[in-house]
Amino acid sequence: MIPDTLLHPIEYTKGVGTARAEVLRSELGIHCGLDLLQFFPNRYVDKSRFYKINELIASGMEVQIIGRIVHLKTIGQKRGSRLVATFVDETGQMELVWFRSQKWFSEHLKINEPYVVFGRVNLFNGIFSLPHPEMELLKDFEVSFKPGMQAVYRSSEKLTNRGITNRFISGLIAQFFKNTAAHFEESLSGNILRTYRMISKTEALFAIHFPENPEQLAKAQFRLKFEELFFIQLQLIAKNLYRKNKIKGFRFEKIGTYFNLFYHNHLPFELTNAQKKVLKEIRNDLGQNAQMNRLLQGDVGSGKTIVALMAMLIAIDNDFQACLMAPTEILANQHFQSVSNQLKDMGLNVRSLTGSTKKTERKLLLEKLESGEIHILIGTHALLEDPVQFNNLGLCVIDEQHRFGVAQRSKMWYKNEYPPHILVMTATPIPRTLAMSLYGDLDLSVIDELPPGRKPIKTIHLYESKRLKLIRFMKDEIQKGRQIYIVYPLIQESEVMDLKNLDEGYLALLRDFPTPNYQVSVVHGKMKAEDKNREMERFVSGAANIMVATTVIEVGVDVPNASVMVIESAERFGLSQLHQLRGRVGRGAEQSFCILMSGNKLSNEAKTRLETMVATSDGFEIAEVDLKLRGPGDLMGKQQSGILNLKLADLSKDQNILMMARQEAIEIFRNDPALSSKDNMPINKAYAHLNSEKGIWGYIS
């Protein structure tokens, strides 16, 4: 159980009050004492050592010194003034400096009294100083509790202005430990504690805020990170088991006429071993009595869509309908064209539904869908609308599923008496640790090889000074009959500037590639759908040699004759986007190229991104680098930003801990699914508390 004092509103805590409580809530999300104890430090300062003034050697050192103030003076400067104290010990002298709150310090500082000061050293004109140091009279310092390493907490100007300093936060936390008699109920089993030689929950919580030394801190961090990841995995695995045991699904018992006809007569190429393996996993799921929830991961061009199409044919062979949902009209139309072409001689009714579908056409389509005449429906979010009712929906394929919110995806559950089987696909490779933590409740399939005959794409990084070389290269490729993409960044916050860049780039291209010898088409997100589709069609048909675009072509455009991808201002793109864009070429038999154009001044992170792109074409390797650079929050994007709100663990650094935590969670459910054994009772209690407010949302992938 959690002590009651930790659940009281934070304003009732001694020293907080209404005004400070409001800032703690708005800035840090701290509503009660429990939130405060789980507000973990972001770094630590080693205060186990005291320095002498003559030991100071460089700016930037964080030091703790015992000494006395022997003189105070105010010095005028260009803007305002500064308060300067001459601070001495037996080895020399230095300065303490304040630019703010000078009146308070000049009235309260005691001359010739021993102080303990702490701060970051500054060296100016040969004089060492500590700007705005932490200070405490030596006599007070000696009687107060001081850990060897001091925690440093996240702060902001609003917090500082309300007096919510590092010392204030530490004091509040110490007060809560005192009020709870420093005892917290255990939440892990004795077996786990023994296996990993973990310290107790109480010890870990205390040591994370007040560590005596680095060894103790490491033990506390391991224990709390493990616990955080363990309960996430426990929830995900429980959801998976619940689906398989409790949520009934349609059983597809036969592999029939349509599947076999397509496999033997219409398959455009031999399936890779990875595709065959994944198809076998899907067939096994569809043959069970439980609803399938499977995530299909595959790099750009690995052939996920053909696997999804064959899964849809299994549904049709069992007298069910299937649908494929994509996040954009461009991608939905691309899927519709591709699937229609592949099934054109098989007597199946494949239709498309998007926001652009005309009203009269939509009415007729919905009637045929409800009567069962339509076998496969392909579209956008429009498939989720209430009027869209299937006769017997058996399988829903969701492409680039991270672009759909949980509430949106859940609507597919209510199109039938039973929920359809769900196959979610992503061409954005997800690092293993992130996949296990975001989609650990889904069964995972990975297509990890490309179809045979594909030549690796050559990736080259060029600086702006090589522009003429690029133009000559592009003309040579067009001369060979190839087509070229040129992509400009489009970031929402600066759309006006970005469109200006695209327009200027387009005009410059027209000068270098004049009509009638060359044809250039333009596509960007501000265009009307019909204009966009017309320009896209010019390029797809080969009427245009060059397509100038924003990232609307990131997914879904498949033109085998396009062999060159030029990415302008490549330093402004994330690794995942760069990899997706590169995947638009290399779809034909010819050698393809990806040219990364950048300015001359690059940040270290931008350099790493571009170097990674040149060095490897492995999407999973790229995703791991991306995770290290950006962290899981940015990698997941807006739709899923709140799903993994980790307080302490870091998926880019704590992969080993995650693997241990997941393995323990699997073992526990294998041996004690009800968590009813005496040893697992602490886990049972903590798990019940975590799940106390779950509804159906907890079971929707």
C-alpha cells in the first residue's frame, strides 16, 4: 500500500502552499508526494570532496569550498551592476558574484563567518569566481544531512522565481521520507530480488535521491529501471494473453481457390524466405479461434504489401471481406492501383474509398459493401466513418499504423459482431527495444531480406559547392531515360519559408532543365488533391523527367524508372525520413542513387545522420542510431508521444535491463498466470493498482 501522506495534494505539504503547488503542477506534473518521490534527478554532483582555492585549475569545474567572506562591494557595469564578495581560505582568494537579488545578499551575508560554497568555476582575467553559488554557514552544514552525491533536478525560470530550487526539492523529498518512516511496500517478488541481487524498494527510492556514492546510485537506478520496464512488459504480455484467450476471432480454416490461383499464376516474383516465414506465421494466426493482432515490420521495398494481399485472399477464401487502410490518399491510391492490377484477372471486386470519393459513387459503394459484393476495400481514415458498414469484415490491414491514433483504430472493432483480425504494417524499422515496449502486446513478424536482383542504392553526400556536378549527373541520368525525384523539407512551423525554398528551387531547375527538352512536375501538401494527382500521374506515366516535391512522397510512390533521389537541405531531415525517401528509388533493375545535399555548416548530430545514411542501407541499423540520437519520445511522433512516458529508464541505453524485465514477465505468466503465489503477491498488488482504471482501450493495439 502507498502511505496516505503521499497521496495528499502537494499544497498541504509544509513549505509549499497554493502558489508553489500551482507551479509544481504546471511545470513538473507534481500533484502529490508520490509524484515528487518519482520526480527523479537528471544528474548528480559529487559533493564528497572539498577543494582548496589553490587547487582550482579551469573554468567549468563544479567545486565545494570552505572559506570566509572578507569583503563585499557593488560594481557598476554597462547594464546594471553586480555584487562581488572576496572569498578566502588558507590557500588563497577568489570571488563570489551575484547579478540578481543583490540587495538580499548584501543584507544577509555574514562577514568573516565560515561558509560552505558550491558552484561552477568561472575564470576571467586570471581571477577565479563562482557566479550565484549555493551557500550554507559551516555550522548549519555540519548538523544537516548531506549525501556524498547531490541530486540535480530539472528546473525552469518559473520554478526558480517561486523559490523552488534544487535545495527546496531535496528538502521536500527528505521531509516525505521522514513522514513515512522511510518504509515503502515491496512491489517485486523475492525471487526477482534474489536473482538480480536487488536492493529493496525503500532503499532504492532513498538512494536515487540521496546516494552516498556512485555504487549505491547504480544499484538504485538498476532496481527502479527494472521495475519500471517490468510492469510495462507485464501489462503488454497480459494484453496479448487476454486477446488470445478471451477475445474470439473468426477462424479461417481453408486456404482456397483465390489464394492458390494467385500464388501459382499471378505472383509477380518468387517470395523470399523471409516473406514465406511471415506468411506462415499469419496463416497460423488466422487458423486459430482468437483474434490476430500482428505487427509486420519490413524495410522499404521488402515486400510487405504482397504478404498482406495474400492474407486478404485467405479471408476471401473463407467468405469474409478484407480492407486495407492507409494514412494518406496518395498511399491509398497507390495501394488500390497495385492491388487492382495484381488481381485484375481473378474476378474479385476491389474498390477504393477516400475523402475525395464523390457522393453518388460513395452511396453506391457503401450499398455494395454492406451487401458483400465488394471483396476488398482500400482507403484512408474514411473507412472508419460510421456509415461504412461491411457485410462480413474478416481482416483489416493497417499500413504505416503509427500515423493512426488508438481511438481511430479501435473503430474497426465495432464494424462486426466479432473484431476482425488485425495486421498492422510499418516500413519504418523500429528498434527492437522500442518495438518490445510499444508493441509488446502484438505478435511481431519481420521481413528482413530484400527481393533478389535489387541493386544496393548508392548514397552520396554533397555540399552546396558541388551543385554544378549534381546538375551534370542529373542530365546524364535523364539522357539514359531515367527519372529523378528532388525533395525539399517541409516543416510545419516554417511552411511559408519552406514553400519559398521549393518555389525558388523549382524556378532554378527550369533554368537548368528548360522545356521542351525536360519536363518538371511539382507536388506539395498545399495543393488541391486533383492537382496533386495530376502532377503525380505525369511523373508515374513518364511524361515528366523530374518531380520536385515535399515529403508527401515519403511513402507510397512507386516508380521503377525513377533512379535518382536528390534530398535538398538533407541536414533538416530525420534519419527515418531520409531512409524512407531513399526507398522511393531502387525499385527497378538499374543502379539507383540517393544524393544528400547540405549546407557547409553542419551540427555534430546532422553530420552523424548523413554519415550513417552513406555508411549503411540497413533500416534497423539506422533506426538504432536514430534512437540514440533522438530518444524514444521523438522517434514515436505525435500520435504515440504519451504511450511510453518513462520516468527513469532510457530505451536507447537500457536494452539489457529491458530484456531481463521482459523475460521475467514471460516466466511469471508461464508459471503463475494469476499471480497468486505467495512470492508473487507484491507483484499482484502493484499490478492491480496499475490496472485499476483500464477499459477496452487497454486491449486495442
